Amino acid sequence: METTVKKSDFILAPYMKSNDLRATYQIVNTVVPYILLWFLAVKAASVSFWLLPPIVVLLALFSGRCFSLMHDCGHYSLFSSKRVNRVIGFMLGAINAIPQYPWSRGHAYHHKTNGDWERYRGPSALISTEEFAKLSPSAQRRYELLRHPLMIFPGGFFYLAIKPRLALILGTYGFIGHLLTCLKQDPGIGLAKIISSHKSKNWYTAGEFWDLLFNNICVVGGGIFLGYLLGFGFFLSVYSITLTCSAAMLISVFFVQHNFDGSYAHKTEGWDYLLGAIQGSSYLELPTFLKWFSADIGYHNIHHLSERIPNYNLEACHNQNRHLLADSKMLRMSDIPDCFKFILWDSASSCLVSIASFRQATQSIMDTEPSFLDRTELEKVIVKNVGG
């Protein structure tokens, strides 16, 4: 894939300015309704549980908007102050049970490597056709099952509700083991040296650890308090369903913004950041109300051109630069189901493929190649030709 467009051709700078008044208004019109909906849910449940479904739908939508605004805070684009972005981002993260700072640092890596599928393969940890070909039939079926579209529901709940709690528990356990090892080797070692020498798999910096710790305190403590106040059965049920549906929607949107037919999926060598933004990120056309709830994240190609553009400027920036986005993929909601099949990266052709097309190409090669080839030789032939 080639393009003659340069990043300097885009008009981005005027749209990279944060507006604190607009940002504050967005926080108010998101968090206040979210809280009021919880009061409404309590009142509705006292009348009839059949009144709850539409309220839970709205809770999930507002929860998703909280996450989208948290995402902007992570890019330090929502407010002009870095500190305000950190504080508000932490609060929005607590609403969705996810530690904002560690999430944002991981998300920043995605932006730095978008379209470089040798370094970053999305939150679903997709594999290449070469790696898939080497899996046993049962492992291939397991891989396909775990990336089935319906898995976004349990996967989304795990991502928001379970993973941050598990990270703190496993990380603490790992630190205790490191502490005991250090004391055994040198009983006189200082605590500061023990902490500085510890490399955790669950956080990379002290800032990430503290954000993870305080997020868990707020989420677990808040859950216990609200459970006593509203009833544990009621609160955990509504909150779990809200998080599950919210996460499923967000994962769906994120997935189709990068996994689609013709998406830029290059190796590290020769990878181009601009192509990753223009051709490796889609423009997802959403109904007006979903654009609002998703904080205009559908303009994902513009977002990847500059993550410092706040959500409330994305549409205007997109319209200003529309003539330069001819190579960008435009998707509609009806295209979303089809995107979920692109879960393999074919490095030979620098594109994403479906398992069905891979198997079809594999079968075609097996039918035409000599039968005396052993499995290893056949795998080499498959991975060499399947991209074509």
C-alpha cells in the first residue's frame, strides 16, 4: 500500500486545543445522568424488575461514554491540564472498574505501533497464519472459539471487572516472593532497594502500581458500600450486566476500527506510521446518538493521526481533511459482523485474513502439492503461498 499524502498535508494543529469548558460540560452531562440512572434503577426495582432492562441499557451506554472520556484523559487531550486529566481519568476509570493510568500507558503503545502487526496485534492477541498453521487441530478450534464474537461478553466482563483485581493480587504475590528471596540472600538489605529491584509483570512503574492499588480500593470499597446500601444481589447484578454490555460495545467498536478487509497490517520493517493511521484505522459511521455515547471515537483515522485532538474536535477535523482520506476505510454498523472474521495476520501479503479463507487456501495447496512432502515442508509451502 502506498500513498502520496504526507502528514504535513493535514490541518490538525487548530483542532488539538483543549477546551476546559466543553470538557467540564461533557463530564457533567455524562456522570450526573449515570448516577441518576442508578437512583432510577433502585426505584424501578421496588416496583417491578421488568422496568429495569431499559434503564440498564442506558447505564451501559453512559458507562461506555465514561470509558471514552477516560480514554481522552489518558491522551491528555480532554482538559488542558495534565493533572486534571489524571484526576478526572482516575474517577472515570473507577466508574468502570478499570485503572486508567496503566490502561492509558498500554494504549499509548498501540498508538505508537498501529499497523505494525509484528509488534502489536490488538487486545485479542491475534496470531499470524504461520503460527496458526503450526497449531494442532484442537488448538486451532480453541483459538477460533476464544475469538468468536459472542466471547466479547464474558471477555469484556473479565477485562473490566476481574483483570485489574487479579493483576493486583498476582502482582502482590510476586512482590512478596521477591521480598523473601532478597531477605534470604541478604538479611540486611533495605526496603527501598528491594522495591527498586523488583520487576513486576503486572505493572511497569510505581505510578501504575499506585493507580492500580487505589482503583481497587475504590472499586472494591465502593462495591461493598453500595452493596450494603442497595442490596448485594441487586447492585452486583445490575453493575455486572452494565459492565459486561458496556465492555462488549467498546470492544466491538475498537475491533472494527482496526480489523477489516484491506486493513494496513505490516511487518516492522518498512512500517509507516501515517499509513497505519490512514489505512490501518477505519472511519466508523454511527447514528447520531451512538456518536454521542462513543464520544465520536468513530473518527478513528483522525484520532490516530493525532491523539491530542479531543473528542469534541474530531468531527470538525475529519470534515476539514476529508479530501485527504480517500484511502481510509469507511464502515457502517452493518459491516461490523463481517469484521469479526479477520482474526489472522498474513505477514506475507501484509493483510488480515479469516480462518475460513486460510483453510480454503490451505486445502487448495494440499490438493496440488506432491503427497510425499512431510508436515514441516507442507507448512512452509502453506505459509509461503496462502497470502497470494
